Amino acid sequence: MKFQLLLALRNIFRQRARSAATLLAIGVGVAGLVLAGGFVQDIFIQLGEAIIHAQTGHLQVTRQGYREGRMRAPEAYLIDAPDQLKVGVGETAGVDKVFARLNFSGVINNGKRDLGIIGEGIEPAAEGQISTYLHYMEGRPLGARDDYGIVVGQGVARSLGLRIGDRVNLVISLAEGAVNTLDFELVGVFQSFSKEFDARAVRIPLPAARELMDTQGAHVLVVMLRQTADTERVATALEAAYGPQGFEVARWNKLSDFYEKAVDLYDRQFGVLRLIILLMVLLSVANSVNMAIFERTREFGTVIALGTRPAAVFRTVLTESVIIGLLGALLGMSIGSLLALGISAIGIPMPPPPNANLGYTAEIRLLPEQVLTAGGIGFLATVLAAIRPARRVSKLDVVEALRHGV
């Protein structure tokens, strides 16, 4: 085995130009996978963090059935003692903050026209610390002193022609059939990553929402974690503790249909890219191996004539490809990682994604599993490309091989 390895290394270095070209092809393919995979991972991470810190939080605790029944009878899914539940949820390991929201739908009126909206009663102090992905185009976020202040999405402000300081009315229908209304002062116009959200979203202080809806309850407890990676672990713990009490826990990625569809789309695209790079490496290596075998036909014929078994010839050719594949994969992973670090230091200005308002600066995320997968694909492609030519050379006719090129 040692002799065969040394022989394979000698053959590789004997054909420096062809070996270098093959290594470069493998390295470029692997580096491309590293960069593409890191770019896609960054999209997932940034999109996820935007959703978490603009809309959903990491987890949401609600009454069982709230997601399905909130449009028909939201009053039937109120959490009656949200403050007490907040204390218990907040003591769970990994939880950073817990705050309540009261959701409602109705109409906003500026004295000239009406617009249907989806609103949230929020705790301004708590929400202000986590809503880092809400960009205020005008005005400011809600504060502790804004008893009857309101912030609206950019789409709402445009539809009604609202300016900071304008007075608006919120009108909602209560469960008993009565209509309730309150007057608010516009203090801020925000822009999130989602055009659809901004077109209908308004936020008011939680006490004002409770007055508007004539309740002291809340629909949702939003749970913020210390680390997004803890989402599944904390969700499982909360389900075990509060599921028997009639509550359900929703993960952030399941709360956004847009995120789920975006992940599926990019996964498909990246899968096609992997296949293309795999085929490119296969063709490049196969061409290189075939050319090497053609030029070395007499050499292989001589080796077989001297008594070397065909299986040994097969292993020699395959060993050469394994070594080149391993070196090419390492080269590609190194190049890809260095380029990723350099690109990330500069940043990639990106336009807003589909159905989004805000652009962002992309990076190349270096995840160990992604880098190793890229190297593995390059290595596997090299080995697969060498199997058929190695089998062919091991079955050479000795006489014809010795006469080759004469």
C-alpha cells in the first residue's frame, strides 16, 4: 500500500501541468460551493433575524387553537392572566424577555378616508429593546408616555397621507356587536422587511388596546431568547410545562409563511448549483484522467506485460485520483474560506428581496458543515470521475497497448 501511494504521488508530480489544471478545476468548484453555501446561509440568518426582531419574536405562547380561530372569534382565545403567565415563562432557562400583545383588526380613519388595518397592542418599553429591524422613516417608536400614541406602517401612512402629529381614529367591533373607537396621535411611521406587513400594520400601547377592546387579557406572549439556536429546546420545555394547561407554543419560522417559502426556494436553487458544479468537476477530472491514460497507454501495457495484475493498475489510477481529489478539496476549502472572510469584511450591498422594503448588507457565513460538505462534493466528484477510466485501463490488451503510438 505504501509503495502504491508513493508511485501515485510520483505520477502526479511527473505530470505537473495536468495535475495543476485538475487541482485548479476542483479547487474552483469547491470554493464556489463554499461561497454560494455561505451566501445562502447568510440570507436565511438575516431574514430569520429580521422576522424575529420585527414581528414574531423567537416564540409565541397562545391559547390552543388561536391561530385557526382568531379571525372568527378572537375574544375566545384571550389569556386571562397574562402577567402571571409571563412570570412563569420568563423563568424558563434560555428565555431573555417575555411581553404581551393584544391583537385586533378594524378600521383607521383620518377624517377623510378609511383603511382596514391589523393592529397590535404592545408594551412599548419591552418592544423597543427587541424591534431592531423596524426602521422608522418618520418620527419615533412608541414610548412610555405615549398613552394614546400610534405608529403605523409606511404603506398605511402613504394610503392615508398621514404625517407625524396627525390625529386618527381606530374603530373596532366588539364581540357583543358594539362598536368602540379611540382617538390617537401619530408619533412614528415604520418600515419593516415586509411590504405586506407595512401596508396594514399599526401599533398602539397595550393599555390603550385593552381600553379599545374592553378587556384586561392578551392574545399572545412573545418570548425572546438569548440565542436563536435555543429556539427548539426552549419551545419543547414550554410545551411540556404549559401544553397540559391549554396553551400552545409557535416557533418563529412557522409563524412566517414568507420565510418558509424563501427557504424552500433557495434550497432548491442551491441544490441545482451543487449539481452543476458536481458535473463540471466530473467532466474536468474525467477529461484529465482520460488524457493521462491515453498518453500512458504504452506505460500501462509494459507494466501489465511485466506481470502487474490489472487490479493493481486499477488501484494505482484510482489512488492518483483520490490524492488529487483530496488536495483539490483542501485547496478549494482554503480558497473559499479566505475569499469568504475577505468578502464579509467588505460586505455585499443587496437590494430588497421580493415582497420586502429594505435592502441589506450580505456576508458569506462560514459554517463548518457547509465547508466540509463542499469539500466532500469536490472529492467525491473526482473519485467518481476516475472509476470508469481506471476500469478501462485495467482491461487493456497488452499487445495493442505496447503498439500504441508506434
